[in-house]
Amino acid sequence: MLRSETREQSDFRQEVRRWLNENLPDHLRFLTFRPLPKDGMPWYRRLAERGWIAPHWPKKFGGMTATPVEQVIMFEEFARAGAPDIPTQGLNHLGPLLMKLGTAEQKARHLPPIVSGEVIWCQGYSEPNAGSDLASLKTRADLDGDYLVINGQKIWTTWGHHADWMFALVRTGGGANKREGITFVMIDMTSPGITRKPIRTIAFDEEFAEIFFDNVRVPLTNVVGKIGDGWSVATAVLDQERLLLGSPATALRALERLRRFLRLSRSRPDERQIDLVARAEMEVDALTACFLCLAEEEAGGSTADASYLKVFATETTQFVLDVLQDVVGPLAAVRAAPYVGNERLDINEMFLQSRRLTIYGGSSEIQRTIIANRTLGLPK
Ligand SMILES: Cc1cc2nc3c(=O)[nH]c(=O)nc-3n(C[C@H](O)[C@H](O)[C@H](O)COP(=O)(O)OP(=O)(O)OC[C@H]3O[C@@H](n4cnc5c(N)ncnc54)[C@H](O)[C@@H]3O)c2cc1C
């Protein structure tokens, strides 16, 4: 929790806490997985009605223009209440990108349904041979009159099997530089020729999917930016995206689990474990402070190197969950033992799910290379 708050900030915290107490349904509290659309989207829409679905968006597009401190207050109170994860591809990726580069028609058509929760978006970037090396992507889009005709495959598409729309990178041309000839396009997922196959993760949830395109026709009005200019379109809001991936929200959720376990469990941690718990608390505090610094810089207009924050946030979450494993002991390895007392904590599932954090949105290795090259100026 922030150590010193103004009167206004502390009133806002109380308001968020009270509202969550009154409005967050019990069956959605302290889930380890993102609830399926039938359960999760009503909650998304409830937040939207309250005006709290897009704190970082400008008010004119339905957001809150929330300050970084207000955002952190929300992360902390949502973690404390055990609020579930919601789909963020529209809120954190496409929305900010359209605000910056979309046409007036694209903004008017696509931004309101993201905020209201009528439409679920997915991100179609990765392919079987194009993950970290994204520019190697091969999904082809050929020009045919006023349409692009798309053939190929995407993989690891979060909520690809639930989404109404996908924003994707497709290849419309070649060139010596692999980053040339890529186009950013929005695809209606009900278009004929799309096949979706869910993929099961090590945590046994079906969070993502493979998506196959067989002569899928997409109007040229769905292209964002110019044909062949997709790389610069996709990276236009990359720092902002990494900043959001580096928010303390997930680490705070993990810390709340650790605190709850310690409150509920009859066993007492030993001295070494108490040190670990204290370090977990301090790491999350440091992460929150770091997020505030970078977010304030971002709000002021300069571009911070958010790669550092992404590594810090995801590895801190993993550390907190490692500490949880340590204090729980051997039972943490048992999948069929999700309860502590009468409360469901799913410690094993949380641990398994946290492995993915350092892979998506650019793996830790890739982020460290960026830090080495751009921040430290080390030779390539
Ligand atoms: C939970 C989850 C959700 C995801 N959601 C989406 C989504 O919605 N949309 C989407 O498009 N993609 C999504 N992804 C895919 C994600 O972006 C890729 O998994 C990621 O970019 C890594 O690519 P890859 O899996 O092909 O692994 P690879 O790129 O093959 O990497 C394998 C390993 O090699 C390392 N490595 C690779 N290149 C280098 C290098 N140059 N230097 C040092 N180390 C290197 C990597 O760090 C990694 O450890 C998701 C992934 C996960 C785990």
C-alpha cells in the first residue's frame, strides 16, 4: 500500500473498496484463472457501467484519465478484494493503438464496444515459427480489389477461441528487411474460413488457441495505418503496452494469496521463511514505486524503457509465488489440494500459471537484450 496518500487519494481508495465489497460477486473472488466469458464479461460490463473499466484511457474515449497513483490504488484494492482477471487485449493493446493511429471511422466503430465490453478482442501476432523473432511471420494477405485475402496460421492467441475480433500482423510483401511488407489488420472472427483450436496449458486451463485462416476476406477499411507499414503500427504503443504488462497488479494478487495463506494456515513459518515473506512484501513495494516512476514519466510524454519494468514485475510475481510454495511446503505440489481450511487457494495452479508471465509480451531474455542494447549501450 502507498505509504502516504492525500485526502483525495485516500477517499478514492475507500470508495473503490466499498464499491468492490458491494458489487464483486463471491463466486468471482480469488480465482486463479480468468473466468470464462459467461462469468467474466458480466463483471467487465459492471465495471464499465461504473466507469472503471479503462482507468488509463482518456475520459473522452470512456476512460478515467486516472493518475498513476489512482491506478495503483485500484490495483491494490482489486487485489485485496480478489477481483478476477479480465480480457485486456482491447483495453491495453488495440484501444491505445487506435487512439493514436486509427481513422475517425475506426475509432468510432471499435473503441466504444471495447469500453462497454460488447466485443472481445484477441491479438494475432505469434506463429509457429515467429515468436520472439516476430518479423519472420508468414501468414499471407494478398490484395484482391478492396479486400485482403488471408491464409496461414496464428498460435498462442489468448482467448482466440472466445474473441469476436482479432488484430493481427500479416505479410503483404517481402523485402531484404523482414520488418517491411507487414500489415496491421483487424479481422472479424466470424468471417468464413477461420478455424479455432483451443490449446491446454500446463495449468490445465484453455487460455489460448491456434487460429487457421483459409482464404479469409477482410475489407481494406480494416487496415490500420498503411499497407506494408504494420511493424511501425504494431510498435507505436509498445512502451505503453510493456508499462501495463509491468504494472504491479499481478504481483499484488500473488502477495494477497501469500498473506491469506499465512492468515489461514495453522502452521507457523520459520525464521528463514519470515525473511522470505518480508522480502516478498518489499519487492512488491519496490515494484509499485518503480511503476509509479515510469508511469509518471510516460504521462509526462517521454518514453521510458519499460522492458526493465516488465522483467521486474513478472519475476517479482514468480518470486512471491515461490515464497508461497516454500511456506506451504510439499502440499503446494499437489493439484488436488486447493483448500486451506475452508478457503480455496489453488496454490499449485497459481504457481503453474505464473510460468507464462516471463514468456508472453516478449520473454525475459528478449527484454534483457533490449535493456543491454538500448539502456546500457552494450554492443549488439
Ligand atoms: C500465456 C501466453 C499468452 C500468449 N498470448 C499471445 C497472444 O495473445 N497473441 C500472440 O500473438 N502471442 C501470444 N503469446 C505468444 C508469445 O508472445 C510468445 O510465446 C513469445 O513471444 C515467445 O515466442 P515463442 O513461444 O515462439 O518462443 P521462442 O521465440 O522460440 O523462444 C524460445 C526460448 O528462446 C529464447 N530466445 C528466443 N530468441 C532469443 C534471443 N534472440 N536471445 C535470447 N533468447 C532467445 C526465449 O526467451 C525463450 O526462452 C502468448 C504466450 C503465452 C505463454
